[in-house]
Amino acid sequence: MTAASLTLDLANPVALRRVSSHGGSRRWVGHHGPSSLRLPKGLRCPRRAPARVLVPAAALTAVEEIGAVDRIASLSQVAAVLGTQWGDEGKGKLVDILARNFDVVARCQGGANAGHTIYNAEGKKFALHLVPSGILNEETLCIIGNGAVVHLPGLFQEIDGLESNGVSCEGRILVSDRAHLLFDFHQVVDGLREAELGNSLIGTTKRGIGPCYSSKVIRNGIRVCDLRHMDTFVQKLDTLMRDAASRFEGFKYNVDILDKEVDRYKKFAERLDPFISDTVHVINESILQKKSILVEGGQATMLDIDFGTYPFVTSSSPSAGGICTGLGIAPRCLGDIIGVVKAYTTRVGSGPFPTEILGKSGDVLRVAGMEFGTTTGRPRRCGWLDIVALKYCCQINGFSSLNLTKLDVLSELSEIKIGISYRRKNDGEKVESFPADLHLMEQTQACF
């Protein structure tokens, strides 16, 4: 059996289910207790394993389906899917599969820098950036929460693409009136910022995410609800664009540019109006009505603005805390949080990567895993699974289970490595946790 991905229940590590990596709905569900596993001769499974135990990969390939307990059906009313590495772990596929069991799927942060690739029943590929991955399930309501940043031209392009392929979006997508608008000029500023950094560039997607969140934090951003007040919208946009022009010499701005942008957004406002909603109210009413909610995270914990490899991070909070602030869900309402982890590690852009594979070996893994960005098309940097970083992410998020993806990519490799610890290069001293200090990171090497 070539396992595409497996979910490991951290409270009960022998409860497993397989998820197809090719967009199909075929899967198998493992069951609670050692009686549900058929293991190779000589391998024993503990009666009650501690939370940190992961079933060895050799054992997983021998697991066969027995019984009828569905792990998906036992998920909590409010559950979440988050990335545990530097993104691109396969979160969209899992959300697409789980969405048929949830009433609502909600994005809590990020913007069009996320790239989630999913397939419909006919094998048609959809690359989503803003629209939640639950959109292919006809009964699912999709919400873009207040913590997200919304580029309206991109959103409408996604909606048009979905509807042209027979996916109805009418009445099925809600955009928070509290979400901030990402303008084309934010993307221009993103490129100018990167150019200023020279060789120290962050390696962003240049989708304007950072500049938009910057506008939000310094409190001159424009929100979705401002589209309903075009009389004040003009002044707010003028202030925002003048601020950018004063900061960057290469940023061109004049009254004609402002007028054209205002005309565009008058049309956008009219089209977006049916989608605008107080999503905080909608989500909390849904909870009171016992509807099930699945939260879809963008990016991943190692790109978190607080916990990631700063400054080589995104500008939002893709960890568990971002669920509450990005959707208005109370912490006590959160239940299962599933961490998606690739069987190896990838990242795009600059920044530390302790288990990176350089040279031809990295190229082989990149091609085998088709590791090219959904959003940018950039080749991803590839490396071995990093247990130190994974443990760090588990501590921050308190995952109830892990979904291990793309095991099949490793099938043809003669040797598979796993980074199990970090040590200082100069004296060999063990580094106990993932360092915040990039200088220490440079002096640290992974042990396999």
C-alpha cells in the first residue's frame, strides 16, 4: 500500500484514517484500540499510548480497515485545520474532504498569498487563494473572516472561475464587513519594499499582504464596511495612497489615479454587497444553532508573525490564536485542531531551513512532490521532516491530531532522513527548542 496521508489522533495514536492525495474521496478509517490494527509480526502496540507517540511508518503500511467507527464524525462542533510547517502541507485537500461533514467552512487570516489546490468529483483542478476550500461541497457556507485581507479583483476572478465550471457561489460566500481591503497599490508597495531590502529580501509572494496588514495596524486601513459609504471612502483612499507616495519615490500617484480607483471600487462595492455580512454574528449564531464549523488556516505556524522564523514570516497569525481573533470565536468554543504535516518539509522565499536538502537531491524531491507554488509558481525549497520544528508547533497549537501527507512522494527514495534534534556547530551542545534568534539558528545544525 502506498499511503498518501494519515491522520494520527494524539489522544489515541492508533486511531487512523487514510486520505487520498489525488483529490479523490476514497479513504480508509482506522479505529480505536489495538484490536483495530493488524501489525507486522513482532511489532506490539501499547494498550494506551502517551500523547506524543506516533505509530512507526512501517506499521502504518500494514494497517487494514476493521470495524465502522468514523473518526470524522467524532470531530467537535468547531474544528480547525492548520499548517505545522512553512505552508503547502496539503491543508486544502483535507478541508475539501472534511467539508462535506460541516455546515460552515471559514478562513480566519491571510489573503491571496494562500494557495489551496483541490479537485472536484470529475478530477477538475481548482486553485483557490481567498475562497475557502469547502466551496465544492454544495451544502457548505463559506466565510472569509475579519482576520483576512481581501483583494476584490482576485476574489471576483476566483468566483467567476468557479461559476464558469458549474460551482454555484450565490448565497454561499460571506465576506466579513470587518475584513480589510487589499488594493493593487499594496502589491506595488510590496514589490518596492522587497527591492529596498536587496539581498536581505523576505521573499514574499508580492501579493500585497504585508503592506495591507501594515495599513491595518497603523490604523489607516480601509475595511469592507467602508464600501457602503463611498462619500468618505474617497478621502480614506486618498490618505492611504498619499502615505505610500510619501514613503516610496517609485510610487506614482496623482488625482487621476485616485479617480480611476474610486470608479473601480464603486462597481466592486455594488457587486460585493450581497456577500457582505457581520460574520462574527453569523458564526456565533451558527454555534448556538448547533451547526458545525470548520476553520481553514492559511500558511502555517512556522510563518506566524509571532512564532515563525521572523522576519521571514507572513503578516498574520496562522496558529491557533488566529482562529479566535480572525473569526470572533471564543476560545472555549474551539474543539479539535488538526495539524497538517508533510512527510518532508518545504518552504518558499528566504529564511532559516535547518533540514534543507541542497543540490540534486533537493531537485529530485522537488520534482517528485511537484513542489511548485500554487500562488506564485516558484520552486519550493525542499528538506527532510523536522521533528524539532514540529514539536514546537504542537506546543503552540495543542493539536488533537496530525494529518501526515505526501508519504507516497518518499516511496522511491533509497534513504529517508528525519531531523530529530538541533546542536550547535561549534561545541555540539544540544539546542532544546526552536530558536528565535536567527544568529543562533545560523550556528545550529540538524541531527538526523
